Amino acid sequence: MARPAPSPVYTLRGAGAPLNTLHFRCPAGDTPLLFSGSAKGAIHMWDLNSRRAEQVVEAHCGNSVIWLSTLRSGETLISQGRDMQVCLWDLKDGRSEVVDSVWTGSVGFCQCSVLETSPSNFLLAFAGPQTEEIKIVEMPGKNPVCSLVPDAQLGMVMCVQLWKPDSGLGPLLFAGYEDGSLLLWDVTQRSELSRVKAHPEPVMCLTFDPRRLRGVSGSCEKKLSSWMLDSQNNIQLQDCVMLVNPGVSQLRVRDDGRLLASAGWDHRVRVFGWKKLRPLAVLQYHTDMVLSVAFSDHQDPRQRLLAAGSKDQRISLWSIYNQGPDTV
Amino acid sequence: KLASNVQRKFAAAAGAVVAQSLRTLSSSADHADKIEALKTLNSFLDDAAESGATSAAEREEFRRAHYSRTLRVGVGLLQADWMSAAQRSQLVEPLFLKGPPDQALLALMEAVSQLSPSAGLDRLVSVTESFLQSGRLADLLWSSCLQSGLPGSPQLDEALLARLTALPDITANKLRLGNRPLFAPQRYYPLLASEMLAALERTCQALRDGTDCSVAFVAQTLGKVCVQGHSGPVLAVMAPRLAVCTRSDALWQRVCWKLLQNVPERWLEGVLTGLVQAVKSPEAFSRIVGNLALTNKKAQFVLTHKVLLLQYSYETQVLRTVLGHLASDRERRPLLVQVCAARQAFWCSERCTAKTDCNLKISYIFLKLVYLIRLSLVLFTIDLLIKQTSIMTVLPRPGQVSRYFSRFPINSFCPANRILRLFCCRPSDDDLTPYDMSGDQETGQASPPRYLRDCLETLMSSEDSERVELSLRVAESLVRRNVFAAKEISVQMTKVLLHMEDKYSISGFLALRQAAMVALAVTDSVPVTQYLTAEFYSLNYSLRQRLDILEVLALAAQELSTPFADKTSPSAAAPELTSYPATDPAHWRQVVEKRIQSKTRRISKGSTHRGTKAAPNRYAPAAGYFFFPLLRNYDKPEVTFDLLGSDHLVLGRLIHTLGLFMHLAVNAPVLFMHLFLFCLMVRRGVLFAVCAVFLSMPSQSLLVDLGEQLFETRTWLSGKNQIKCITTEEEKKNTIFTKN
């Protein structure tokens, strides 16, 4: 007998605008935080112990915040807004001030991707001013690394993900385009390694698990497309997962590689087993499109949370599949 | 039998040809003859040339019996000076690169160690280099995998293995400073590792296709290389790839296990210690090694004693990997408990002092482990730990524990949950129990509005495309069903619909909007038509909207003028609802009447069908509201709308619509008194429109495209001339009327 559908552990209200992006920072021995970026340019830092907004920062001149991330050190927050700026914030000692910013020149909704190459340096990939262009800069020096433009017309860049393979090759980049194509770029060679047409519609989101060399992408249709990278770095499409309702805003794989979560346009978050993409749960709470999902990075697996941010201006937090198999 | 005879014949023929060629090469003085002989020999190795001089059986025979002789001759030819470099690369080198790779490698290595430094040796080394670069090592290893059933000669294997693993030493001894970079250990061993991976990959593929393979030789190569101290570079290449491959592929996992099982015991330690250092995580290590520690005593000793207890040189990560490996599987956990017990016994013994136990890190891990095992008795029900309760008797004394703890701050190293996680093994998806997902229905079934006011509200202000679409789809039926409600908001709703834009690309948007507006105009004719006709001449409308107005008016007029065909008319429905048998005194009469009727047989029934029921013409009272206001301002140009100027498209439609109104008003008494006047008006309008067409079109295209219409117009106009006199008389009246 199936267990009844889960309910949220708690919800966070009061952001006052649709929540485009979520990011956890839960270091051991420190207050666990959840960052959220709203369509009105506010960045909320929610304290997960008190469940209140610890700090609210007005960013990007009131333009929508579309992406947030922190560096591993936890003291730098990166935010991307629709004012075509990516800002770096200093969070040390409770401060929150912009220390640097990068102009992207892209009017689209493509979220950035960050890859830390060393404790002090990181690569930042974002859509550039031209339609199909992806730019990569090395931070904090803002040195341009390369600009990747495909030789065919694929439409706007919709989503990117930087990663570094174990095999010692330079960083690689997955990019989804408006015409549904999925490309793998070699950043150091500036060459296209592989291309597949994963969807008939624009690729709305993708996520790639470098440890399993598997990824999944979503579009505005009723299916998720899963794919794999073979030893020659070719993207191989695998079977897809059918959804009940069309449209996916975001996909995330939990750090332990067991769960995949999708943010649906049908107001629901879906949870799948990552290994076989078996549907496990449908999280229903929101009354409008879910725009973002995030898994927390708690050290203790039992504290891990799943957060979903929606157009209905709320964030819901869920505790799901957190126990070891012996206790479930 | 015949086949074997034929084969023997082929073999004999091939043998003769080869012998002849070799003889020519060794004894003839004529270079052309020698080249020809070389070409013959090459043809035996060329698999691609199917149509060539040699058959498959001949080639097989050549490889089996004559290849080693040919190679010896080839070595000789490399030293000879009479050939050009091109001839050598075309005719001699392929002899080494295309035949069976094991024999070729042996011949090359033998020649390298025997020759003295010379140009011939240089050429030989170059051939060896291209042998390595063209992936022949993978072919060599792969061919050894395929010979699983055949009893190979152990001496040959031994020799091959020695050459394969010691190639850098052989070349370095011989060439000294002139050694090639490819033969340096830091390049050769990674190459060998990737060739081993390639052979394993082909093995997996072959197993999938159902071919038997053996990885014994690859395992021996791996073991020998590792025991010679090259495990670092080799496993740095192999371990990450194996970790990835085994993650998703059970067959790869089996091949890895088989590979490690086949490593000879004397070499196993090198492989395991190398592997444990090369992999990044306990999970990867477990996938590659499997339960080797349970089946192989040597492996068990290496993993549980040597790495954990005896050798102190390893990084902490290595210890974590081994402990994680042992803890992650139910069957391996007894080993972990044994290790812990051994360590505890050591601590509790009198010999234990801080100095003897020099790797304090590992002690720390063990202390934590022991604590966690105790804890796990509470947290997890690991049956095995309960069985092994003897461990409880050898726990360290509390003072000892606190001494260790005080020496190492907890945060500095190995957080508790890391080890805790060791106990939670990595299961597959199957261990995740799904929640109830029956609530996951299609969301398309958002309910359409039930009330007209809700519908209007949605159309006015909602941003939700689905709800707007649903509202628009039900708008017409809601209006027609709720006449009274519709009359209250008819004008407002008409206004909303008129200004509505197709923001969400709703399919059939125009038709739906039109139907709803027509329904409103029919339901509440007077106010709606007043509104629409007034808006027709007002400022801020597009041509499309003005044309919409005309269309809606025309359709509404048409509907109003047709007889009201409502099946559920009140007169028909009322008796059924109100008649109640007991209270109706005439009821029995009707029943009797019916019975009589049914029994009576009539020759001719006549017409029982009553024909269309007479109904008042609904158009008649409203016709004026449709017609007159549209006439009012046609000659008054606005900034945005000049009917007599640039917007003659609308004018044409207007005239058409007016004509339609006239036609539909055929039975309307109200219009009779103005009939003549209107006929006149319409004619004038038409005349004007015709003139507008004539004026605006270029004359040549007018004749070409509209010739037929032109002719028609002419006959029509000639008929009109006869009543022109009346027209002029009535003109005065007309102007008065239009001003009103």
C-alpha cells in the first residue's frame, strides 16, 4: 500500500513576488540558509532555524533575479538579474554588499553556471549578447576565456552547465538551445564535441550528473529527455520519462545521486529515482507554476531538504527520502 | 572431407608461394624481383583486398605457419640499405603492423635487444613506435582474450608478458640516451593502461554478443605491471574509467571482478593497494572490486590487515575507502567487525603505548568506528552486529577514549556523519518506496465559469490563459441560457469582447468572440445595437474592429429575422410540468380519447404536422436600431476613420451590411414607410462605391481584372437612369433625414 502523498514540512511566505531561483547554504556548525531571488529584484536570505527572512537585499535595480549561487567558501554570493548584470556579493560577517559585477549583455532568461577551478578562481558561463553566443570568463579577474558560437542557427541559449570530467580533460559545457538542440562544448579547445536534438521545443532546463555521466533535460512538452555521455564524449539519447502535464522549469539531482526533482508548470514538484528515473512522488502544494527547485547541502543526510519556489510567491520545504534504507 | 582437402591444397599452395618469395628475398640479386616477392607477402596480410590474389584460408595459413619466418626476413630487410625509405614504409613496415601482434612484438623486442646501434636499429625502433601508436597493443590483448578455449603455450605467454611489461626497460637499456619519448615509463604505462581498457571494452561488447572471452592475460599484465611498481600511472588511467563504467553497467562490473579474480595471487597486493589509492570513493572501489575480500584470502589479508593495520604510509582517504568498502555491504561487514575487534584487542593489551601506534589518525577513526558500532546497535538493526556481541567486551577503557578525543578536536578530521554514512549502504532506486501519486491528474480540467458575471470578470481581468479560454468558450452558451443576467451586463460585456485581443493564441478565437457578441446582440438587441452602431463611427478603433461590428450586426439581424426555433418553448414544456394526474378533472377524458384514437383506423390521416409555428418577427421592432445609426455619419471623416476616403473597404462592407438589413427587413412593417427612401440610399451608396472602385484602380487592370463586373455594372446603371428623375426629387428629403 502506497504511503499517502507527503506534505511540506513548512513554507516560507512574504517574498511578495514570484520566486525564480533558490539556493541552499547549510555548512556544518553554522546557521543553515536558503537564498531566494524574486521577480522584483529582492534577494531573501532565509534562516532555516527560525524560518524567517534574516536579511532582504534589493538587487539589480528591481529587475528580476534569475539565478543565485554561492562559492564553496560560502562567503561569496553570485546573483544574476535581468538587468544583464551578474553581481558578486560579500557575505562575510553578516555583510551584504556588491563587490564586483559582470555585464552579460543577454536579455534572455538563461541562467549562469559556475565551476570552481581552484579555491580562489572560478569560471562563469553565461549567454552573451549575440543570439547563440555563450561567454565564459575566469573570475575574479574577469578574464575572458572564450566565446562559443555554434556554426548552425540554433536560436537563443536557454540553459548551460559547466563541469569538469574526471578524465583530466579541460572543463566541458552543456548548453540547451531554443530549437531543442543539446550541445557539448570543450571549453579549452573551443570546439563542439557533440550535438543532439533532444526536444522539438526549446530546452527549458537541464541538469547533468558528472559522476554518472548522465543528464536529463526538460522542455515545454510532456516529457523529460534523459541522455548519457559515452567514452568518446558523444551525447547518447536514452529513453524519456513521460509527465502528466507539460512544462518543466527546472531539474535538480540530489548530491547523493539518488533523487531527481522537477519543477513543473502544473504547480507540482515531481520526484524521481535518479538511477532508473522511476517516479516516486508528486508534491502538491503550490497554486501556480513552480519556477525552481533545490536540494539542500546539509552534511547530515537526515536533515536534507527539498525546496520549491513558485510563482504564487511562496517557498515550500519538503523532507523526503532522507533516512537510510534500514529505517525507512 | 572435401572442404578439408581443399583447405590442405590451399595451404600447400600458399606454403609454396611463401617459400618461393622468402627464397627470392634472401638469395636473389635482382631488386625488382625482391620487391615483387615483398608485394606477394604483403598480399597475405591484407584483409581488405578481398578480391585480390589470396583467399581467406591462405591468409589464415600464412599467419599460422609462415609469419614468424617472414618477420625474421623483415628484420633483415630493415637493416638492408638497397631499399628506399618509401619502399620500406610501404612494403616492410606493414609486415610488422598487420600480422598477429603477439608474434610481431616478440620479433621486434628480440631484434631490438640483439642489434647493435646502427641505422637498422633506428628503423626498427621507429617501427616499434608506430606499432605502439597504431593501437596494436590493444589488438594483442584482445586476441589473448579471444583465445580462451585454446591451450596456449605457457612459455610463449610468459615471454610475451615479460616483453610487454618491461618494454621501457629493454629499450632504455639498448638505446640509452637515444631512447624515444614514447618508450619512457611515464608515457608507455598510461598507454598500456588505455590499451587494456580498450581490450576490456571489446570484451564487454563480445560478451554482449554472446562470445566467450577470457581476461586472464589482461589480468596477468595488470598484475605484473603493478608489482613492478608502475601501479600509479596505470591505475590513474584505469580506475576513473572503470569507476564510471561500472556505475551503470552490470556487465562491466562482472568483467572487473573477473579481472581481479584472475590476477595471480603473488601480484594481487600490488593491484589492490594501487587501486585503493587511485579510486576516489568507497563506492567506486566496491563496484570495481566486488566481494573479492570474501572469496580470496590474499585479498582479505591485504585489505583488512596490511592496509588498515600494518602499513602506515597511506593517506587518510585510502583508509576511508577501505573502511567504507568493508562497511557498505552486509556480507563484508563481519570483516569490519573483525578488524575493529583486532584493533581493540591491541589497544587493550599492555603493549599499547602512544609510540607504538604511530598512525594516530587511523586510531582515531577506529575509536569512532567502535563507538558508532555501539551506537548502531541502537540506531540500526544490523543483525550481524548483534551476533558479534563479543565486541562489546573489548571496548577501550573510558579514560583511554577521552585521552584520544582530547588530543584531536572533533572538527579537524573526519566528521562523524562521514563514518555514519559508511553504514548506510548505497542502495539502488528499488529501495525507495514511491508515495501515493494518484493525485497527479491532468490540470487541463480547470472548471469553466458557471455564472455570467464570473465569465465577464475573467475576460476582463484574468491573466490566466486557460481560464480566459474556457470563459470565452462558454460565453455564448451562458448568455443564451441566462437571458435576464445577460440583459444586465449586455453592453458591458459587448464592450469587453469588442476590445478583446487574442493574447493567448486561443484556437478559434475570432469565431468564439463573434458568437458571444452575436448572442448578446440577439438577447438584448436594442442597447447592444445602439452601443455597437455608436462605436462604429467613434474614434479609436481599428478597421478589423469596425468590420467585426458590421459582421456581428449582420449575423444578429439574420438570427433575429429567422423564426424563433426553440425546442423547449414554454408552451410545450408547461403542461408536462404542471399537469398532475389526480388534480386534473379532464384527465380521464384524454386517456379515453387517446385509446379511441389508437383503435381507430383511418384511411387518410391528413396532415398532423402543423408547420412552423407562427411567431412575431423579432427583427421588426429592432430593425431601425440596426439600420439608421449606421447611416448617420458615413460622410463625416474622422482623423482615424475616413469612410469616403481611404477606408473604402469598410464602406463596401457597410453597404453590403445595409443591403442585408434591408433584405432581412422584408417582413418588418416598421420599415415600409421608409422603404423607398432606403432603396434610394442603398443605391446611392452602391453607386458611390462603384465610383470609388473606378477612381482608385488603374484603368488597364480595371479592364483586365474586372471586365465582367464592369459589364454588369453598366447594365445596372442603364436601368437606374430611368428613375434618376425620382432620385433628384427625393434627394432633399434624404438630406433632411440623414441630419436627423
